[in-house]
Amino acid sequence: MMSYFVLFCGLRAQLPKTFWFLCENFLREWRRVITEPRVNDRIRVPEVRLVGPQGEQVGVVRVEDAMRLAQEADLDLVEVAPEAHPPVAKLMDYGKFKYETAQKERNARRNQANTQMKEIQFRLKIDDHDFETKTGHVVRFLKGGDKVKVVIVFRGREQSRPELGVKLLERLAEEISEYGSVETRPRIDGRRMNMVVAPLRKKADAVNEARKRREEVREERRARRQQRSERTTKSQEQ
């Protein structure tokens, strides 16, 4: 296997970059051709089961007749079920269909949000100021739609007092109850005590709300710039 890798590296170093650029473009185009449905003249079957633009069933027709109907309606003939016998083809505006599909995929990716697991550590002997600061971090993570793993690390003789760790985590859970709920109760793992807190709302909702706030801020800035521009114009006219 290593010898093949060395041979490939040698060939890549000897052949010009233009060759590899053309190869990559060819592979990209080939993948596009085999993944996209066959359209119009690329449909090479004698007959198809034709579906109209509104979903109406036309029936089994010769591919030449289907192409004629597509041309008369100024539409494309798209093979939507090549594995059927005969294949199913539909009359549609393929360019518009591709655009709408791309838009739906883009919106789905934008709205897709994966919940992350954040981690924050507390000391058993923590003062009130540090407790409030770290609690604020936990609340911020929960508002963002992420889970939080709260960890207490015991040092020395602290390991003999696990009930103090449970008490501290219960105090935290009460402080953040408005934003999250305890998903995993406090439990000991060696010298650590862990508790997992889950947000009360979904990650996608938090992302959409943050996006909405950013848009509102941009609108406010745009309005202020417009007002400054109008005041400048009036002062110049005077």
C-alpha cells in the first residue's frame, strides 16, 4: 500500500498542475451527470409513463410524443423514476425546479443546528462571586440551546464529603431552572462529580432568535445611517 502511495506522489510531482486540474473538473462533472436525473434528449428509452405538470397521469406514451408535448408546453421532460417499468417522466420547468430545490436545501442547512455539550468546572469551596459568574456562563450556554456538563473536581480530603458537591449542584440547578432542567443527576466519577443540564428550548429556536436579533440590529444601524445622511444633506442645502 505504501508503494502505491509513493508512486502516486511521484506521478503528482511529475505531471503538470493543469493535468490534475482537468482531472478534478472531469470527476466533478461526471458526478453531477450520474446524480442528476436525465432530461429531454438524455432520456434513451422507447416509452415512458408520463405525468403532467400538475401531477395528472397521462399514461404510457412514446418518448418522442412526450418530448413533443414538452416542447409544445415550453417545459422539460424529466425522468423522475428511472427504475420503474416503463420509467416515469414528468413535464416540468427543470431550471425552476433545480432552483427551488437548492433554496430548500439551503434553508434546511441554515435551520439545522446541532446541540453541543459545553463543560464548565466548579470548585467545591467556591465563593459567591465566582459562583454567580460561572452560573452566568451556564445560563448563556443554555440560552444558546446547548447542553452543559457541570463538573466539580474534588481535591484531597474533599473526596470524603460528596454531599457538599451534591448540595452545590442542586443550588446551581435551582438558579438556572428558568433556562434548563437537570438531564443527568449528580454522580461520582473518580475524583469528579458530574451533572448534565439540558436547555428548555431547542437549538434551532435559539439560533433563529439570535439571527432575528442580528437582523434587527442591522436594521437599526441602517436607519441611523439614513438619518445621519438626511441631516447632512439638509445642513449642506442650508
